Amino acid sequence: MIFYGLQILNPEYFLIASSVICAIVSLASGSSWSTIATVGIALIGIGQVLGISEGLIAGSIISGAYFGDKMSPLSDTTNLAAAMSSSDLFSHIKYMMYTTVPSFGITLIIFFFIGLNIETTTNQNIDDLLFALNSKFQLNYWLFTVPLAVVVLIIKKTPAIPALLSGILLGALFAIIFQPQIILEISQTNSLNFGVYYNAIMNAISSDIQINTDNQLMNNLLNSGGMKGMMSTIWLVICAMSFGGAMQATKLLNRISEPIINYAKSTGSLIATTSGTCIFFNLTTADQYLSIVVPGKMFEDSFKKKGLAPENLSRTLEDSGTVTSVLIPWNTCGAAQSAVLGVATLTYLPFCFFNLISPIMTIIFGYIKFKIKRIN
């Protein structure tokens, strides 16, 4: 994907193209995580080769992936937000469009102008990188079968473990068929047999590997920590979920947030308070789902008392809870995406324009009372 992407994507429009590509894949699959872990990894590699800041690249990838995730009826957070507010799923998606589409439109405009004014790598450097890749790997269109197969399984809502295992096994099979020289390099042997294949594949899956070329920049891209490199992130996710669950079970979250509800007098202040509470729970519970579930239950009666339809609540939960989780380093989303892309959360945070604009947009709509559905 890096090899062909370098030949297709124009550096000036790379950021906007990355957002649109990730938005389409995420909309089809319903998963921002899967999009970032497949297409996102390829795009981060292409962008780095083009000489674009890794923070900008990650920001464009995450912005597109979370837009598609929000708008997809297959998304778990989209279904969860609708369920927590007792609103119809497709009515929820329809009302999200009023805030989400303008937010994404503004994001694409920003990336468009940034792309026109950034300095990128020269064509000669790109040619050197393409030569380094082509001389090291046997590249052909059949190799796209692996990522496409994973995306198809995700779209068909295949459970995570079978889908991931299928991608791993298919990737290993294609490595054996098309990249025997890489198998030899990883195993550091001169002949191929079953034991060599097995050891090379298991090393690539589980531990650090490095594939060397004559180009140093390409060498930086062709390394991986395997499952070992994700262990610190997994521990953080487990700790965050345990902490968030304990805070919810002991009712400490409700005790902290109850005084906040008393300040919500008008429609605008109620939506702003709900939005702020979602962000607060993303910060304190470190879990995206709790930032939707707890505020959804807390504010459901408040929205009804003010005559506001449940779509207003579900939209606010998504505009504030879903998209801001990836901006927090200790949140499960922020930790996971940072590890997958290899970019620190605080490095990409200023460039996740969609994620930053979304909660502001929903608050503005609340105060100006635009597209605020009321109960008949």
C-alpha cells in the first residue's frame, strides 16, 4: 500500500485524501479502530515518506476514521448512544448529520489549505524510496488480498478474534509465497524449511523485527514490535477499564456530576453541560463507553423535562463522548491509537480538527436552537 500510494497520492492533497479514505472505510466497516489499524498504518508510512509531519498525518487519519465511525449504523458507539437515549438508530444518525457533516467539512477545508502550504519530499527522494521497496520485496496487486479480506470480514461483522486471526494467517501465507527472501532475513538462515517458516512468522507476530534496505528512512518504517510492543498499551487499557468500572459501581461518578446538572437551565446550557460531562468522564474514567453510558442515563430525564427529543441527547453523546476519547493519552482510545500509529497522543491532538470541532458544533447548535427536535 505504501509503494502504490506513493505513486498515486499527490503531496498537496495527501491530508484531505487521507481523511476521505479513512472516512469511507470507517463508514463501511463501522470501526475507527480497524480503519486506523489497517489503512491508517499505510497512510502514516506514505505521509512520512512524503516528508509531512507525523502529527498532521495522524490527525487527518483519526479525523476521517472517527467521522465514518460516528455516521455508520454498524458502529458500536453509534448504536450505544442511540440506546442510552432511547432514540431510533437511523433518526439518531439523521440528526447527527446536522452537526457532523459541517464539522467534517470544516476539517477538510483546513487540511486542504495546510496541504497547499507544507513542504514535502522531492520526487527524487520518493523515487529512491520506491526503488528501495521494489528491490527488497516482490510487489504485486495480489498482496492487496490480505487487507481487503480483513476489511470485508469487519464489514460482515465477523467477531474480532476470527477476523484478526484470519488476517494474521493470510498475511503469513502470503509472506511465505511472495517474500521468501524476507523469511530468510528474519530467521537469519540460508535455507528454507518448515522450521524456518514457523520461526520467522512467530517472530514477526510476537517480537521485534527489523528489515533493512539501503534507505534509512525506509528502514525506520520497516520495523515492528509485534505483540510485545503492544503490551504496555494493553496493560493501560485493562487498568483504565478497571478504574472506570470501580468509579461507576461505587456511584462516585454520579456524586461528582450531580451538582453540574443543577446549572443546566436553558436548552443550550443543558447540551453544553452534557457535552462537558462526556469529556469529563473520558478524562476521569479513561473509557469511551462509560463516557456515553453514564451521561446518557444521567441526563435522559433532564432532556425529557425540557421537552427535548432523545435525538438531541444521543447526538450530544456522540459529538462529545465518542470523538474526544482518542485525544486523551490515558484513555483506552488514545492509548491504542497512539501505539498503533506510533505517534504520541499530544503530538496528533492539535491536528484532530474534526474531534476538536464536533463538541463545539453541538454546543453552538444548542445555544442558537438550530435543528433541536422537540417532543410532540
